[in-house]
Amino acid sequence: MTATTPTPSGSDNTLRHLWTSVIYTIVTIVAFGVIYPLIVWGIAALVFPHQANGSLITQGDVVIGSELVGQNFSKPGYFQPRLSAAGKGYDPTQTGGTNYGPTSKKLIDGTKAAIAALRKANPDATGPIPADLVTSSASGIDPDISPEAAYYQVPRVARARGMSVGALSAIVAQHVTPRQLGILGEPRVNVLDLNRALDALAAVK
């Protein structure tokens, strides 16, 4: 007489599949939620330590900002960044645009107010107003402005610092970062980096 193997019941099959799913979920979470991020962070910290730690900028032992986060510069002797959509403090925990549509009354009124304030602060500026000086970026805390936005502010900053427009324009030109690989992105100026360079120049004098 031939022995037969018992056929698992339906409840046994269900429990087995459920247990397999639970084990698979735990392994996936540990592998891709813990181990993989730690490996990537470790490699980044080893190969790109500055970027992996937030691209922080220090002055002595004090962290004064990040290359990736805008700051508010209100004094006339400093170049000003794009408007913040995360509050005046450029809070990196509240990144995001305003999400206003092109027909939004709040966007239109806010832009008009920004234009008026910009013209009042830069009475000697010439040429069209760069759009990035009166609007916020998609992140809301963009640290960069266009070269046009920097040159637009040159007369005000030069007057406040007692410099010639030509000399200051030359410094701005030195801080223009070109497109990556010549094709990616747009030329840009890091506002914090430019303002630090101006302070360093004044300290040398």
C-alpha cells in the first residue's frame, strides 16, 4: 500500500503565505530602509564629506549658513536673495513654493508689492527687473540668483560700500557659476558666497 502525503488545509496555506509576507516585509524594511541608506550616507560622507553634511559654511567654529539655503540680507550693502516662500527666516523645514497660479490675485498683488519695494531700494538700477528678484523659487529657499539679478543690485551695494560700479561688477562676474557641463541648469550667483567675499574684501582694506 502506497503512503500518501497529507494535503495542507486552506488555513495552513493562508498562515504560511501570511508568515512569508511578514518576513519579506521586515527584510525589505531593514535592507532598504536602514542598511541601504547607511551605506549610501557612508560612501557620500567618505567621498563628498562637505555635501553629505549639508554643505555648511563656517566662520571659525560657528556655522553661519549653508550653500543650499538662502538667507535674508536686509542691509543696503549686501546683495539680496530671492523672496522666501518659507517665511522671512528661509526655514529649511518649510520648503516649497507658494503654489499660486498665474491668475492668483495674491500672486499678482504680492509681485506688484515686491516690484515697488525693489525699485525703492534700488533707485539707481537700470534695465528690466529680473523676475527672480520679485518671485520665490519652487523650493522657497533658493540660495542663488541669476547674474542679471546680481548686476541689477550693483549700484545700491556699490554706493553703500563706497565702491565703483565697475569694480563691484567685476567681483560679481567672478562669482558667477556657469551651467554644469555647459548645458545643464542656468548661470547663477550664490548670494551668501558673494556677500562673504565683499565682507572679506572690506576686512582686508
